[in-house]
Amino acid sequence: DYSMVNSKFKNFKYKNITNLNLDTEAICIGSSIGFNLSRTKDCFGTVIPLNNSPISALWDFGDGFQTNVLNPNHTYSSPGSKTITVEITNSNGCIDLINKTINVMPALTSSYITDDICLGDTAHFTNTSSAYHDIAWLINNNFFSSNDSPSYFFDSLGTYKVKMIIKDSLNACIDSTEKKIE
């Protein structure tokens, strides 16, 4: 009989099957990112009780910084692809090693210039930003163009808020500039 009924295991250890949860695969340089180890699971995917979840971790963020905080925050100060490595240990002494890669994108700086205008003139906006992928222009919070340097005809008096928004190719970095046109 191969029945396991009434069987008892001694010194049984849960194997760590832990996941490193990242909210994003890319981050903007200078932004803080939080790292979270999800709970340990058994071979069937069932969450193991908290007393068998990770109790220690050694993090290497791929940029020369390390910590042993279980769920740390980290800010990258240089752009590029970074391999994050974490070695975790649970209360039974089981060890797991996880590697994830994150792209740290360079910061963006948005800027534009425009000529002085009068009622009935067409304003020409000249984008002076660099190293961006997408651009959007808004007047009084309404989209009006995705051109790099658009024009706009002002047909009535008033104060207009002109906002330019730029993003990188991975949507990790966003910057905007807003000016009032009167």
C-alpha cells in the first residue's frame, strides 16, 4: 500500500519559489523604484504561511549599490540597462536567486519658444527639447497637435495656457513645459 494517510514528514523544507514584482520594466533616472518580494509558494503554487516566506535578502541593483533590506526602494543615478539580483532565504534556510533587468532612461527636459503675437496672428511654437520620442501640445488643456513645432491661430482675446508634453520611447520619463500666452 502506497497510501500517505497518517504519514509524517520530518525536517520537510519548503522550496522558495519567489517572484520579484516590478511595476515597470523601465524607470526614469533619478526616480525611486520600490522592490517587493511576493510571498513564497510551494510547488503547486499555493502561498506558504508567512513564517516560511523570505526572512532575509541580499540585493544587488546592478549599479554598485547593495542592501539587505527585504523590500527596498532604490534610485538610479545613471542611465542604461541594469541587472537586479536578489538572493533570498526563508526561515527553513532555503535559498533562491532571482535576476531581473530594468532599463534606466535618461531624464528629459522639455522647452519651447514662441514669437510675440497679436489677435488674429498665427503663433509658431518652436520645440527646443531634445532626445524624446513622443510629443503632445495642449492649449487650455485641450490637445491640438503632435507635431514637433506646430502653429496655432488665436482668434479671440484672452489668456491661453500652452503646454508641451514629451515622453521617451518606453514611457518611463515624461516632462512638460507650460506657458501663458496673453
